[in-house]
Amino acid sequence: MSTVTSERTGSPACATASLGNYRFADLPDPSKWADCVHCGMCLESCPTYEQTGEEQHSPRGRVHLMKSVGEGKLDLTPDLLDPIFTCLDCRACTTACPADVDVGGLIEQVRGQLRQAVPLTGWKALVNDFFLKGIFPHPSRLDWLGRLLKLYQQSGLQTVARKTGMLRVMPDHLAEMEAILPKVGTPVRKKYRNEPLIKAKGETKRTVAILTGCIMDVMFSDINEATIRVLTRNGNDVVIVSDQTCCGALHVHAGDRETGRKLAKQNIEAFQGVDHVIVNAAGCGAMLKEYPELFRHDPEWHEKAEQFAAKVEDVSKFLYDTGFKVPKAELNVRLTYHDACHLAHGQGIRKEPRAVIESIPGVEMVAMPNADRCCGSAGIYNLTHPDMAQAVLESKMQNVPQDVELISMGNPGCMLQMALGVMKHGRNQKIVHTVQLLDWAYQKEEGKDVRI
Amino acid sequence: MRKRPIATNDPHIRALARIVGEEAILYRKEDLIAYDCDGFTVHRHLPKAVVFPNSTEEVAAVVKYCHEHELPFLARGAGTGLSGGAIPLNGEVIISLTRMKRLLHVDLENRRAVVEPGFVNLKLTNSVAHRGYYYAPDPSSQYCCTIGGNVAENAGGAHCLKYGVTTNHILGLEIVLPDGEVIEIGGNGVPDPPGYDLLGLLTGSEGTLGIVTKITVRLLKNPEAKQTVLAYFDEVEDASQTVSDIISAGIVPAALEMMDQTAIEAVEAAAFPVGHPKDIAALLLIEVDGISAGIGEQIDDILTICRRHHVREVKVAESEEERARWWANRKTGFGAMGAISPDYLVQDGVIPRSRLPEVLREIANISRKYGLRIANIFHAGDGNLHPLVLFDASQPGETERALAAGSECLKACAAVGGSITGEHGVGLEKKEEMRFIFSDEEILAQTAIRDVFNPKNLLNAGKLFPTPGRCVETKQVSSTVK
Ligand SMILES: Cc1cc2nc3c(=O)[nH]c(=O)nc-3n(C[C@H](O)[C@H](O)[C@H](O)COP(=O)(O)OP(=O)(O)OC[C@H]3O[C@@H](n4cnc5c(N)ncnc54)[C@H](O)[C@@H]3O)c2cc1C
Ligand code: SF4
Ligand code: SF4
């Protein structure tokens, strides 16, 4: 650590300071690796170490490598990409670590450095730029993508593609993903464009905003709808803030912290007028709560980010904390619950979603062993590291009880991945979001015909 | 996993890759750095390569290759060792056993199980718990350390006070000798086979005599009842005296653990706090188990003894959940040091129980002398001390001071008739301190045994024993201290 020239750089744009062989602005935080005493208590919590048994694929090994760069013993070379980018950013190690080492946070910071030292090239760069910069941050382009997908699904093209074997020309993992794409609906951002405030049912207790998400709103608009219904049912006026954007998690995971910061600033400003930002995607929620990390070197925005983060809450915890109405109708279903990494490890939210689900009459909860083990989805990890994602999913599926009808969880990314697991294992379980269950129970209570 | 085409012309790497497969070898610096030390971080050295064999045959083939080409090599499990046993001091080829992690056989009728060396300690208990059995040796690192590593270090744990250390639970071993020959010892169920006790010799040999590739262990039936007591003391002396009195009262607790004030500060600042008061001088965690009848009286006796020694507060765990919390707090104690110090060095001295207060006082003196904090978390019941010297390796000179302070702690243990290691092994760390308890002749007699198994000394060389008259090796070691 003797090589620290400056820990705080004035502006994130200038690259004057360095820390060992880290030489780009927004330097990693050396106190994060200083916490690690190399005890190894995190090893078995790590899904990638489970698969390879290799230390450089373990939390301890990764911290050791990142520290070595900070100490000038190792350079930011292409050979570092594998250890650093094979991390799922699942945060299981942080739960296991007695010293509370923030391995995931450190990984994100170092990815920021590494991505600048070793920029993506070729088609990977194109795909990355196309989706992460060209699509996700732009609602109108997302809508366009959604319409395209919808067209693909409704026009019969999907059937044609599947029948003719056109999909066989795609890499296996992409073809598999195609098979489990949910049916695309109408994004709530679009649907409620002219109705920015959806009134609570009955007396209004408070007003909340929801993060509609980028891809979430396109692929899972039904979950956003369910979230709105559940919130309004519990006395919340719901506003859909129009200038909100993608949370930036995918960018930060990929090492593009600059775009991450840009999106963060936009969201912080967009939600300025509200007291609560409710999130139904664990990955996005964790990101929003970690905005301050992105502005470590920028006091002004750091403070704004802190204030913003304090307003963010996951929908299950928010309902639990504010006292949701226990539904009266019975659902009569056996289900199990999967802890999304960014809910359990990232936000420490475990009991609240379970309590919400178990409050529904007729629900029988079957415990899943190692419920908080990553499913391998991890944002776009299943696209960038298909082999590892597949192996991690395989290990997850071993733990999913056979005799349940539903698998419930609080993160859309996991929902896609688990759907893939169910399909590949020839199982017939349905994948649902926690709020969908509550929504169904409420609807049934109102006498609607609910089919799960 | 994805194939990793070999991108080097090094003939040894290419040959080893042919044995274990391209996806089972590491040789790039970026990967190897993760293997430059184990749980003992003071010394660092890069291995030549790391291989991940999948079977005994592959281990034997790798060993044979190294033997023929005079490449130094060593075995590594989870790398949680605290004495540097898995540090590739001579640029060894590391044979990692982490992919040989199958549970091969469970035979509850005969209360035994057969595991591969990379099988993680706690997983064994987890695999048989629902049938009412468990594997007794429970090092605090049991969440991650391997049974192969436990055999090599003859690991102990909190519950070894009553049930004995690893060697008391090993029934058979399959071993690859340093020339690649595979042998089996024990395992056929004869409790005391004729001839020399090779199982005893191999267990605790710190990876210097052979590589363990299969282990037959004893399983125990879960005790019918279990009770756990937590006691807070204002004086270390009172806590120590309580330990002595419990044992002399004829009670054999399953576990009897102590933590001092600095240790408590760390565990409370870390991830698994219990809410221990910060101003107490020491706490005891006492567990008794066995048949239900009589447990109540034992607990009453323990409470009486605690009170006799001015305990400030004492309580019995009211639920399994509470008990588990107390143990998680204790067992993550070493790692918890990260919450109050950038680095730590844990020592592992053993002393006669009756000398506890005196030695703890001496350790406090050493702490003052070197200006470094020393926390104590240890197996008080069997007098196995773990002074944790807290330091900051980034401060010039602190590492050396910490090493010296640690060594002096061991000297204090040896001075009262104790030993320099209870369970963490000698490894690289304490080989010089072996002189505190053995004469040159005694050390030579032991290296003679090693030479029978390991004549070329290619397997884990430079560990366990000081090298009389050959100062080259010691120089090499000190030059790796950063
Ligand atoms: C937080 C923490 C707490 C700990 N608590 C305890 C405790 O309570 N009690 C205790 O006894 N120890 C404890 N230890 C020390 C350590 O966990 C044990 O020594 C353990 O047995 C090491 O196992 P491993 O798989 O990590 O082996 P490694 O560290 O990988 O190796 C240790 C030694 O064994 C050799 N070895 C490994 N596998 C084999 C094999 N298959 N064949 C031959 N040689 C082999 C290696 O060459 C090396 O010399 C603790 C360590 C930590 C970090
Ligand atoms: S990250 Fe935590 S658990 Fe892992 S080695 Fe470091 S201190 Fe130990
Ligand atoms: S975040 Fe997950 S994948 Fe990454 S090191 Fe930690 S446990 Fe392993």
C-alpha cells in the first residue's frame, strides 16, 4: 500500500493518481482488501470455486490477485480477465466472510480498471456497446426491442423459427434462452404514460415510486403490473416517474462504471421528488442502494447518492415493514423459495419475502436446501460465461425440491435462469415472482378467476 | 469446464497437462499468485504450476513425473493451513486435491465412511447428520478445510477435548508415496494391526511423507443430549481457575473454549456478533454432551464452579439457534481479526492447564514489549493456546516484530513444559522453534524417518524440521519475507 499516491482524485475524469498498478481514475478502495486475512472461510460459499476448485476462482484468491495489482506485483493484463470476470458477483462470500470483506464491491471497482486497461475488441465490443450503451439506457429503443420481440412471438415467426430449426444456427445457450423468453406485454412506463399517479385502493397512506426497470419492463411488464396492484391495494399511491432509466447494474458489473455513473445521476435526479423508490428486481435494488460506491471520489454526488439510496427498498421488505394486508383467499399450492443473490447476500433480505409468501392462506412452503446459492443468472453472465452459468445452474437444480408446483423468487434475471433449469431438467414447475403470488391471492379474494 | 489450450512451450507444463488434462493445470502468473501462500501469509512464493488431478492414478502419474524429473512438489487441500505447510517454498508443482472431493462410501453399520482427500470436513457431518451420526474432529475451519489437510496436520477442534484429534478418527489411508507408488494402510477394520503404527506416523506428517488420496474415517453417533454454557469473567485468572476446577472436578466437557477481551472486541465487530459485553476480561464457552441422564447435574456443577470464581454472568443456551450463534461467533474468530487488524499471525502453543494464568500474563508482557496487540482465542480445556498477534504488514518492520513476538509466545509455552504446536502444525512457520523442544539428535532421528519415505526430499521440502548445518535453506526463507 506504500504506492498510494492519492486515494481521492478530484474529478473522475482525470487519470493522474495511481495505486500500485491501478492507474485509471476511480481507484479501487485498498481498505477493502486490507480487511481480508486470507483465512479461507469464504471458499465453500463461492459457486465458481465449487465448480473449478481453483483459488483464482475463489473470493480469497480474487481478493489476493486484486491486492497484488494494488501492491504492484501484478499488472492489469488480459490474463487477469478470467479470474476477475468469472466472478458471478453473487456476494455469497460477503455473507460467509467473518471480516465482512466486500469482495463484490472490490470486483466491480477492479473491473472498471481492467476494462480500461484491456478494452473489449471485436464482436464482443460490438454486442456490449449495442446492448449496454445503445439499448438499455434508452426507453424508446427498449420499447422498440420489445415490439420486435412481440412481433417475433405473435407473428408466428417464433413457431417458424423453432420448427425449421433456424435456431440451431445459434449457439446452444442462446437458443435455449430463446425458448424460455417470457411473453412480451406492454411496458407499464408506456401504459401509464398519461396517468403518472395510480391511486391507492381506499385511503392513501403514502406515495411511492416504482423503478420500472429497463429490460424488466419489456419482458416482465406483468410483474410490474402486479407490483402496482399490490402496492395500491396496501394504501400506496404509485407514481411512475418518467425520466427514470436503467439502474446501471449491468454496466457496473461489466466494468463500465462511467455509464453506470451517468445512469445513476439520471435516476437520482428523476426520483428527487419522492420519498420511496420501490424495486421488484433484486439486482436493480442492490445497485440503487450501492450508488454511493460509484461516487466515492465525488463528495457532492456521494451525498446525493446516500440520500437517494436511503429511499430505496425492495418490494417484499417494503410490504413487510409497512404491514401488508394478509390475503383472505386460499391459493392451495405447494411451492419453494429461491433467495436471489442480490436480495439475500446483497441486501440481507431473507425473512421478509418468505413471510409475505407464507402469509397467504393455503400456501405450503417447502424449504430448498442451500436456497441462497446462486442460480448462475447474474445479470448477463449467462450470456458471457455460458459454461460456468450452466454448471452453476446444474448444481442449483440439484437442490430444487421435486414435489412443488411453483418456484418463487424476487428477481427477474433468476426467473429466466430458473425457467431454463426447469426446462432442461424436464420439470414442470412454474416460476413466479413473490409479488405475483400476493397479487393472485388478492385477485382471488376479489372473486376473480385466477389461474397460476 | 471450458478447455484452456496450453500457451507455453515449457515441456514440464505440457507433459503435466497431458496427464491431468488442459483444463486441470494452471501456470500463468495471474493464476499462480493465488497460490503463493496459504492461511499463513507471511511467506510468499510462486509455484511452478498447479495441477488438479481427478483420481489416485492421476496423482500417482504426476508424482512419478516429478520424481523422475526432479521437480519439487507438494499437496494442497483448501489452503487454510496456518503454518505455511502448503507454501511452495521451492517453486513446487502444487498438487491440488480440491477436485477429488467425492464421498465414496458410507457404512453406518460399521460407523465409517470413505472420502477423497478434497472432501470438506463439515460436509461429512452434513451428509450423515440426518441419520444421527457425525464426524467428530471439528477444526474451526471446518466449513472449508479438507479432510486430507486435516489428516496431514492431525487437526484438532473445539470438541477434541473429549473426542480426540483427527488421528483418533482415522481408520485407513490410501497414499501416493513420493516416487509415485500407491500404498494402502489400515482400512480393514483391525483396530490395532501388528507392526508399526504407520497410520499414526502418516497422520500429522504435514504432507512430507506422501500424498493422501483416500481416507477411511470413523463416524460417531450423535450424543443424546447437549448443553452449552456461556460465562463472562472480569478477571482472566478467574476464568483460568474455572477451567482447571471443571476438569479436576472430573467433568469432561465436549468443549471448553476461552476468548479474551481483544478477541471479543474482534468477534463483536465482525459478521457474527453475539452481544458479548465489551468490558469483560474473558469468556468461557463450555459444552457438555452425552446421555440425557446426568447432564443436568454436570451443568449445575459447572455453574457452581463459575460462581465460585466470581463469574459476572453465566447462562445456558436456551435453543439450538442460540447455541449455533455462540459457536458461529467462536468458530469465525480468526477471520474476525480482519475487522480490527489488517493482518494477524496465529500461534499454537500447548501448556499444562494449571499454568494458564501465568502464561497468559507472559503473553500480555510480550504484547507490551513488541508494541503489538495479541488476542487470545483458544481451546482452554486442553491447554491449547492460540495467541493471535495483530499487525500491519504494510508498516515497515511490523511483520518481523510480529514473527518475533509469536516466537517468544512459543518460548513461553515451551518454558513451562509445553509444546510449540497443538494442532496447526510446524510447517514453515515454526520449524526453527522445533529447537525449543527437540535436541539436534532428536531432530536428526526424525528426518531419518522422512528420508525413508522421501529420499530425494522433493515432496514438501524445507518444512517441519530445521536444517542443522545447512543454513542455505534458512537464508532462502528469510529472503522471501517481505
Ligand atoms: C480460520 C481458521 C481456523 C482454524 N482452526 C483450526 C482448528 O481449530 N484446529 C486445527 O487443527 N486447525 C485449524 N486451522 C488450520 C487448518 O484449517 C488445518 O490445519 C486444516 O487441517 C488444513 O486443511 P487444508 O485442507 O486447508 O490443508 P492445506 O492448508 O491445503 O494443507 C495443509 C498441509 O497439509 C498438506 N496436505 C494437504 N492435503 C494433503 C493430502 N491430501 N495429502 C498429504 N498432505 C496434504 C499440505 O501439503 C500442507 O502441508 C484453522 C485455520 C483457519 C484459517
Ligand atoms: S474474504 Fe473474508 S473469508 Fe475470505 S479469506 Fe478474506 S477474510 Fe477470510
Ligand atoms: S461474488 Fe460470488 S462468485 Fe464472486 S467471489 Fe464472491 S462468492 Fe465467488
